[in-house]
Amino acid sequence: MSIRIFIYDDSIERRDSLKALLSLNDDIIVVGEASNCKNAIADVEAFYPDLVLMDINMPEVDGLEGLKLIKSKYPQIKVLMQTAYDDSEKIFTSIKNGASGYILKNDKPQRILQAIEEVNEGGAAMNPAIAQKVLDYFKPNKNKSPLSPKENDVLSLLAEGLSYKMVADKLGVSYTTINTHTKRIYEKLHISSLGEAIAYYYKNLK
């Protein structure tokens, strides 16, 4: 079963080199190409690709916008992002918006073909350095917490549903001390409610 691929890249040289590379694989057919995403929906409807190779930085309508357009109407189409440099913020935005993977333009040809196969089979393809950054982004290291160890302890007990008084008893300190710790937690995390503090704990520290 052939994999139908559409290429978005504002560099014609890059598009030609990708087509040459992909032509080496009998299971891949390049069905179309474009220099930006201004006609993304029309392109997809005209060529029915299984997978889109999406450059991120393009004039007029870039790859991040193109990804959103395609995924909003055709969520089943897999999109593999590609860029010339490792830009963490754009990586995270792409992944949050439904990209199936991410390759760097200087990745070896074999790696690019492998990424296409992985994504086509339902996996996620990422350059190893990028994969680590993504893990770090979605599971921040506890050491990165702006809170002191004592404040972390207080927050973890509050997150378990204990009241201020119960936390004070458990830590062997006064209610006033817990109140002070909690105020500092709010200030450091720039929040104003216990609900927000608990949400922060489960997202970043749990």
C-alpha cells in the first residue's frame, strides 16, 4: 500500500531533493507540493495525501497555521513537521496542535524515510534531542520548581486534600506558618487560589 505524500516547503531546491529521496522508496508517492499553506485545504482535497511533510517557516501562511488548518478538517491526515533548526517553542506548538512528529532538515536521508514510515504506521517520529526536550517540557524536573522544599511539602499535602490545620499537624508547625507558606506559594506561582496551586502541582511536580 503506497504512502501518498504532499510536500510544503518554500525552497524549490528542498522540495526537489525531498522528491528525489522519496522516489527511492517504491512505497512512497509524492502527490503534490506547494511553497506555503495558503491553499492547504484545497491542496488536501485535491490530492488526498496520507501524510504531509510540513516546513514550519514559510511566507504568507506558515506550517504551524497549515497544520491547524489541515487537522481541523482532516484529523486523520498525518503531519510531519520539518525545520532547519531546533526551535523548542515551535516544536511544542506543533505537537500540541496534532503533529505526528518532527524532523530537522539536516537529518540523514535514512532518518527522514524512517520518520515517514514511523508516522505512517501510527507512531511518533522525533529527532532524539528533540524527544528529550519534549519530555522535559511536558514533565518538568522537580528541581525546576520555584518553591522551596518546605513549600513543596506543603503544596503536596494540600494537593492530597488536607486542610491547613491537618497540614500543620502533619508537619509539626503552626497553622499561621502554613498560612504564610501558602501565601508565598501563591506569590511565587503568580496564582490566587488553592485550586490553581493544586493544578500546578499535578501538572509540574507530581
